[in-house]
Amino acid sequence: RVRLLLVVLLGGVLSLENVSRPSRSHGANSWRPTSFAEISACASDASCFIKRGIPIWTDPGSLHSSWWPLHYSSWEPSTFEVFDRLVSRNDSVLDVGTWIGVTALWLARRAKVLIGLEATSAAFNALTQNFGASGIPWSNSTCSSTASSVCGRSPNSNFSRAVRLFKAALGDRDAEISFSNRGDSMDMVLDAASPGAKEFVALIMQEAFDAHVETVPMISISTLQRWEPRLSAVTFVKIDVEGSERFLVPALVDFLRTVRPTLLLSLHPIFTTPDEIARVLEAVRSVGFAFYYEQDMRTPYDFRHHKESGYRGAGETILCLWRGIQLF
């Protein structure tokens, strides 16, 4: 046993000699096992962070680079428990609302395919910088909905790569919309704001002025499918869009019913009214999922109780599945 341990450790040390970032030769599939060398290299790199056994490299010069060492290790543990349990090497994931990559980078290391959308320039720039530092092959597309809803390729993009990032908001139609662009995780649609969000939007407008507001493309799911055919094989969808679920989720009902992915949906009572959330959940139930859980993957989602409580303090995340979860 001692000899075997020495061989393993020696192999790790030897393989560590040429490792300062994860290998960039993933090919078309981003998934591969995490190596001892990667874990060791990550542990000695201030811009790398290990989350549930997966090393995540980031760009130290990107927006919110100081957030990673302060918060990432303890950030939303229940979300990553869901990912760890329900996303495997054979899955294809749609991440709607990637922000700077806090979920997308992890999912890209875990899944076969990742399709991500982020609307704001500030966050999208940080997202692509962090993917550039990650060693994961990726391509990005900047969309426009002003003419024929085009999501063009950036220079040197390879659409066969396992990760494709869209600079666009996913919505109920193709349009140009106003979006806050502060670069934080609470950036949101400013057009036709929900009554539940008007005070927050007014605060953004008062503090940010025009410098932190931009016009961004919003594309429908049918447009996204046209520009990313692999969407028809998606097996897991994560949606966290700061209140835009009120108009996005009803527009996804047919897609979810046809493609039948697992859905992890964040609700935002701070930005939406209880009635709006209730309509979102009615749309979710109309899809026909077989099971609805709290984020702990054990407790059935209590639609009635959460509605009566105004979705405050609990019920802000719902996990929707076509099959039950075998936990042990």
C-alpha cells in the first residue's frame, strides 16, 4: 500500500511539472475527470478555486475578481448539490443568466455541452475572460434582434465546441430591451418592469444614470434553437434571471414539454409580485413534469403554502423533474 501511494504521489508530482492551467486539449467534449495535477495546481494558484471537487480557474483581471476568493467556496451550496447530483458527463446544459460564470464554469467542466446566455456587456466580458482563463474550449456569439435575429460568430469561433456563450437575454420574443449594466448579479430588464420591481428599478436609474444602462438584444427560444441546434438535446436547464422569469417561463412551456429537460428555476419575490410568481408556477405545472421538489431534492414543493406566504423565505427555488430522484 505504501508503494502504491508513493507511485500515485510521484505520478502526480511528475505530471504537475507542466501544469499551471488545466489542459486545453479537451476536444469537442468539455468533460473529463479532474486530475490530481489539476487539484494541486489549483491549490497553489490564487485565481483558482475548488468547488465540490472541481477546480475553477478565473481571470484575476476580470470584473468582480475579488468576489471569487471571498464568496465562491460558500456560495449557494444547495445549487451545486443539485448540479453534483443531477448533471453528469453525458448531459447538455442550458444556463440562462450566467453572470460572470459562477455556475457556467463549473457546469462546463462537468457536462458534455454547455449553452450559456448573459445579457449585459459588463458581465459578459467578465464571463468570456474567465472562460479564457479556464482552459475550456468555448465560442461566443453576439446576437442582434433588430433585423433578422442574427447570432453571429466571433472571430475564430468554433461552433462544434462544447461551450457556446450568447450575449443576449432569453425572452418571449425578439426585441431590443433596456437592461441595467452595473455588472453585478442583480442586473435586470428595465423595460415594462414588474410592479414588484419598480422601486428597485427607480433606485438603479437614480444611482446609475445612463452609464449603467444599455440596450441589449432579447431573443426567443425559437431563435436560439435556430442558431444552436444542440438545444434540442438539452437535458438540464438552469434559469436565474432576476425577475424576468415572469415573461420567460410561460414562453418556454412548449420547449420544456418537447425537450423534457430537468428544470432548476429561481424565483425572485423581491422583483416580482406574488401573483406574477403564481402565474410563473402555473406555467411550470402546465409543462407536465412528474415531480416538483424544493432545492434540497427531498421535500416536495408546496405550491399552496408558498403562495400563502408570498414566496418569502422559502419556495424561491423549484426543481422540476420527469423522473424521481434516487438519493441513496
